[in-house]
Amino acid sequence: MSAPQIAPGAGLNWDATSIDYARHRPGYPDSFFEVAFQLGIGRAGQRVLDLGAGTGALALQFARQGAQVMALDASVGQLETLAEKAAKERLELETLHARAEDTGLEGSSFDAVTASMSWGYFDPVTRAQEVPRLLKPGGLLLVSSLIWDESDAISKATAALLAEYNPASARSAASKLTNPIPDWVAPPFAVRSFHSWVEDLRFTRESWRGRIRASKWIGAALDAQIVDSFDREHDALLRAVAPERFPIPHRITLHVLTVDR
């Protein structure tokens, strides 16, 4: 195997993963949106800004529920894919190509700001200034994650192969731990509610391969030839250890925060 050419940190190329991301990366289950709704996020008529929206894990469902959604992302490819998905469903949804730390949007204009699997990519100093500026009085911040759990034979085998191609993936285990009050929580933010649970999501061998290709450790970080090499080896591995259809447990976390003005 060739030495991987890894794109560090903010150099991740999410444009390269957009097709796999849209086709194979699973969205949150219904249980997530039911909890978020009960906590006041994603209700009809709400104005919601989804930061790091990607291909619409949160934005699309909030729009289906009748919220007025603006989906923001720094990746043109991700936003184009999101817009295509919204158009197919005839959903009213705005997209904005911008950085979360410098949106250029009018202040005090959103009932909720959301960030799925993206909050950690934003600069901690500027996000603590921009998000409070954008929220209306009484507005809420939702920070959530959907991370596959390495607790079964298939996911463990995948994780071992991932670590061979991108050693940084093995160092991410600590980030998968849940914490009711994350280290980044400090004024002006305060945790209002925290929920965490594990739920099985169903995959085929093909969709699991696509889901892993779409990850930051592979499709967004490695040279295209290395990605192809990984995918071929992953395919062979899954044929050896996995049936055609199988569940993968996922850890879901959801923090709802208030902003102290």
C-alpha cells in the first residue's frame, strides 16, 4: 500500500465526497427529530440556520416539517447536492456558500442555529461570537452527532482497515465519548438539554462501503487513487466478514443550548 496523502484539518475536501455522502451516508433516524421537535427545534414556521449543512442531514427534514431553513456550508459540492435533493422533493430551502464564522447574515434573525457533525470544525472564538449574534432573543443552538459505534465485528474490521490507510482515524475514539457538558461549553453558551442513545442503522455491503468512502478519513482526506485502493480492500473484507445486509449501531448525541446575552 502506498503512503496515504492526507489532507490535514481544514484542508479536508468535502466536494470529493458529495456523491457518496448523498447516496450512502445515513440520515438521523425519526427518533432524533422527535426529540429535537419536543425540545423546540425544527417546528413549523421557525427560521433555522443549519451550519455545515453538508448534503442535508438536518436541513431537509426540518424543511419537511415546515421550518424556514437556510443551509450554510463552505463546500460548493455539498450545497449543490443538497439543493438537488431539495428540488426533487419540492422543498423550500435556501442555501448559502459561506463560512460559519463569518456568515454575513443579519443579526437576531434565527429562532435556532443547528450544527450536525460540524461544530468542531468551526473556530471556537468566532463561533462563540457569530452564533449569539445570529440568534433571536430566546433562540436555541442544537449541536448533534451520528457516529457509528465500533462494538460489533463488522465495524471493528472496518475501523482496523481505516487505521491502516489513515492512522488519524484510530485517534478519534475519544471524540466518540459522550459528555453532558462538552469541554467547549462556556459563556455565552449553557446546556439546556442533553440526550444520547444507540440505535441500529441498516446497511448493505455496497452502502456501507459508500458510507465509509464518504467519511473525513477516506474520501475527504486521501488521494483518489488511495481511496480506490481502500475501497477495493474494504469490499474484499466485507465479502469475507459480512452478510449482504446488516445493522451497524450508531451513537446519537444531541445538545440543546441557550445563549446568555
